[in-house]
Amino acid sequence: MTIKSDVESANAAYAESFGDKADLALPPARGFLILTCMDARLDPAKYAGLAEGDAHVVRNAGGRATDDAIRSMVISHKLLGTREWFVIHHTDCGMLFFDDGLMGDLLAGSLETAELTPEGFRNRSEPGGSTEGRFVKWHTIADQEASVLEDVTRIRHHPLVNPAIPIYGYVYDVKTGRMNEIAAATGAGRPRS
Ligand SMILES: [Zn+2]
């Protein structure tokens, strides 16, 4: 079995029992959105109790409030009616273990997967990569409580975000599965009208 055939057979089994999910409405039934990290250990459907059709989940590396994340969030509210937003970063995030300078260096040395050593990410070999990585802002994280506060604050002040939407900030603990609310972030995300 390959990765591709595994995924395709899992999907075939899922479709077999798809049932009345064919009748789900386009707007999320429970009216909220989660912005979180793509980390494979995080499953928002499980940790936040979602079924198909319930909520929007926007994911990227770090769960950062990038321009593209905010694009999705604005669509989510303006066109599809979500009314409360959760920004959920997490412990042991890969975004803690590098910065823009290191990522630029790693990609300049090689495009192959780096290894994570006790001293951080490093290339296994350096056949040459691309210096394009030096022109990208990677939105790395130095401290999760600070990053979730920063992102909630950015979303709160974005001119296209309805000030009536409450935005809550959390750090999910990968050792316990618990969402720990960051009071300063939720405070910064209070509705402004
Ligand atoms: Zn992460």
C-alpha cells in the first residue's frame, strides 16, 4: 500500500457511510471558526467537538493570523455567518524551533527535509537549494502566549473584521489535549461595539 492508495481506500469507506451528510447546509451550523496550527497532533474536530457542517477550521503553520488566514476569516463571517472566533496555538509547535534567518539558510543549502536535532533543525547534506527562502516571512513563534496575543490583536484591529465578533485566544497543550485560555488574548479580542 502507498500513502495515496491508503487515503483513497479510507475515503471510499467514508463515502460508503456518508448518509445524510449530503443534506448539510453551506454555512456552518454552529456559527464559529477556529484558526489553528496544521500540526498533525492537533485534531480540531476531536479537541473541540466538531462534526461535519458545524464550524470553519482555518489551518496553517503555527495557526498564525496571516493575510491569507484573515482572508478566510472575513469570508467566514461576511458570507457564511460565523459569529465567534477561536485562535488556538499550541505547545511544542514546530514554529518555535526556527526563525526566518535559519529557514533561509536551510533552504539555500538544500530543498530536502531537514532533521530536528537537540540543537535545532539542520540539513543532512547541502547540495544547494534556493535563496528564495530569504524573501519569505515565515511567521515563526518565539513564545506561544505572546504569539496568540499578537494574532488576536492583529485580527481585532483589522479593518475588514467586524468589531462585534468576540475572538478568544488559547494555547493547546499537546501533552494533555487541553485548550488553555490565554486571558490577555481573549481580553484583546473582546468585541469593540
Ligand atoms: Zn504548530
